[in-house]
Amino acid sequence: MASDTDEPVVETEDVQQDGEFASVVFVEKGEDVAAVCGRIDAAPTWAVVVHAPNGNRQISSELGMRRLIHHSSESGKVIAIATKSHALASRARSLRVPVARKPHQVRWDAGGRRVLRLGRASIAPPSMGRYVQILVIGGVAAAVLFLIFAVAPSATVTTYPPTETVSEVIAVTASESTKSVNLETFEVPASRVSAERTFTLALKTTGTAQVGTIPAKARVTVANPTTAGGVVAQGTVVFASDFRAFTFDETVTAPAGGSIEAGVTAVAPGVAGNVPARSISGWEAERLRFLTVTNLVPAAGGVSEPRRAVAPNDALALHDLAAALEASAAVAQTLAEARPHDAVFLGTALSDLEIGEPQPAVGTPAEVVLLDVKVTVSALAVVEETLNEVARHVLASSSGAGEFVAGSVRAIETGARQLDTETGTIRTELRVQGELASGVTSEAVRKAVSGKSEDQARSTLQSRYGIQDTEVQLSGWAPRLPRFGSRINVVLAVRETPPSARRDLLNGNPTPAASPTPLTGSGPR
């Protein structure tokens, strides 16, 4: 620390290198080199940190720093500089003296290199030339820019612009052996697609079964051969020889060395409870098995009545219905409905059935019997990606400026189909239809909304392109849409057409009003 005397002042601090302590000498800004050298000589350790927090005029010069280094070397000392002064730090580094802002931060192996501190850790990068430094700085700047772009706010803008429907009828040749699209001859790849659907078949039952309606009752005698009374609680279960269960109608106590009668009722209703005399003899509870129980007269009163039940013929009829699904055109149509964006050739459809078990089982009383059937339908089709490529080429000539809406393209067979079973080649006519966003593109929407609030984005799209319906989703903390276009995902969409509209397309009728389900991409897979 600073001193008013001429005696050298030496601070000792827990500054370590390789497990050894270094001394710290405090230097004022105006002290001369000789005084600093004297302080170093007085330090008790071989490693000395010259702590000049505000710098020092003499040792900031090249001559002064060289004198300090030369004197320390002759004295067998190793020095480092701790300072906040840029001039002193630069001078020390230029002569390969370790530099830090505080004494305990000194890296003795750093030499003239700058030390990067990461919390308690420190890194002394290797020395590098000027151009290398420029490259490193440029790389750091690029990394910062990358992070800005990577963690910057993002937004998704889904907009439903006015569209017009364009369509053309084309003749295509589709084959599984074709690997690429030929837009001149319309030879396209065909793929086998599939979809699963579970049908539940139901039939009224035709069989009959006896169903218990009234439980049987009996009188039992409980005998107690012990010297203490035995209590049998109401609801206690006893068994007949066929393991048919009965329960006590009331609580009774069998006296010591005596017996008592009690009423019991069959748990399950029906004539099966009318068991013969002396057939009720077993206790469910082990603690009561010191008592004996029996019915001296048969049980009576159990009544059963006929009810509708599942007959074997009902199960056979359901299996016949399930087998009929395999050749059903309506079942094959489910594949086209499941993949609305593919051109499915239903004439090539194949069905595979997985038939479950009738529920309830044969012989079970029931009004209706059910059977689950999982049907897997597969057929050749021109998949959505290929269909979009063909549609863009075919419909481009009949469309104006704008952009096709992803997922809006559909194709339906309109002419006679020719199928070559040996080569798997299909020749047919398709009516290709798509929705064109007139006068607007995704890029135009992106530029129009960048940097705006949600309300401003909607207002701009409405006034500029006549778009009445826009959905904006911002990342959690962003108050406005990003200014970077790459952080804005724009989706042009149309409202999904209902199944009735698809049937109208098949019949060549205009597409009716759309339903409120958005269509932005591929259909169910």
C-alpha cells in the first residue's frame, strides 16, 4: 500500500503460480524506476507483482520498462504488472511481461499475450499477427451475427388471399418403374399408397338364452360344536357343492354346543340356484370353518326366462359381411378420402382385412352383436409432390401473376383407364385443379409485414392485397414482427373444400363454398 516513509512497502497477497505465492508491491503513479526496483529487491519471494492501478509515468516508457525488467533479472526475480492503465499494460505486453488488471488475476505463463477471463477461469490464447487478429475479430463478429439471427424473434404469418381455381384435363402415363417426371409426355412415377380404417359391423341377435331373473332361497342349519358362541354376520358367503354362492340374509349367533337356522339367498339369479338338500356346506371365510352348515331341504324359488342372445349363425353372418368389405367400392373410396392430395387410381385398389372377434361372445344374452374389422386399402397413385410439379407446369399457361397455394392441387380421373398388369403401367386422363393466389406471393407478404405489429400487418395486407383473413403467430417475447425476412415464415392457404366439393369435382361441377378448415399442405398419411 502507499507509504509516507522512504522504506520499501511490500504487500503480500494470495497470488499463486504452481502452488507458490507471489509478493505484491504497490507503486504510485509518480514514483521513479529506482524506487520501484528497490521495492522489488525487498520482496520476500522470487515472483513479484508490480501493482500500479493508476499506471506509472516512468515504467510506462520503453526505457523505464526495460530497466525494470533488467534489474529484476539480475536480482533473480520474475515480475508481472497489475494495472488499469492502458499505456502501462501495452508497454508491458510489448516486452512480454504478464499483465492483469488485478494482482490475483495474473497468468504467469501469459507473457505478452492478452488473457481472456471466463468467470474464475482464464484463457491465454497464442500470440497472433495483425491480420490473424483481424480474421479472429471478423469470425467473432460473424458468430455474433449468427446468434442474433438464430435467437432473434420469429413469426409465422398464415394468410388466406383471394384465389381463383384453374384446371386442365391431361393424359398421363403412370408406372412404378418410372423414376422421374417427363413434363413433355406426362410420364410420371406411380407409387403404391395405403390407408387403414376400422369398421364396426352390427347385427341384431337371433339366438336365445336362459337368463336368471329371480334368485333361489334356502334355509340352512349352523351347528357350533365349541364352548363359545359363533357369530355369522349378514352377507357372509357360503358355497353349494357346485361352488354356487349364497349369502346370509341376517346376522345370527350359533350358541355353544348348539345350532341355529338362518335364511340364505343365491348370489346369481336363476334356476341354477335351486340346489338339492345338503349341498350347501362350505364357508368362504376361513375363520368360520369351525362351524358346520348345511341345508336340510332343497333351495327353491330361482327363476330363469328366455332372452335374445348371440347365436353361432350371427357370428357367421358378421364374418360374411366383413368379407364383403374387401370388394366394396365405398371402402376403396376411403383411400382417396384419406389422401386427398394424391391422384389415387381406385381401379388398382387392393384390400386386406383383419377381422376381430364378435362382441359379446356366442351364447351371451344381448340385443346386438358387434364385430370390428380393420381394412387396409392400397392402390397405385401419383403422389402429391409429383402432382404439384405437373400441375404447376400444366396450369402455368392458364394462370396470371401469383403463386399456387401449397396443398390445393387435386386430380381426379375423368376418362377410361388402361391398365397393363404385366408392366404396372396406367394410362388415363386426369382433371388437374389448383388454387392460384392472384397477384400475391409469399415474398411479397413477407416484405409487407416485416417490422410491423400484428394489427398493422393485417391492415397492410388487407389494403394492399385485399386479404381479409390473416393469422399472425409471434415468438413469446416479440412485440412486433421481425425485420429480418428470414425470420418470417409465410404460409399462403385456402380453406379446405368439404367432401361434397370433391365429389362435385369428380362430376365436373364447379367447386362450392369452402368450409372453415384450413388447407396449407399435404393431407393425411
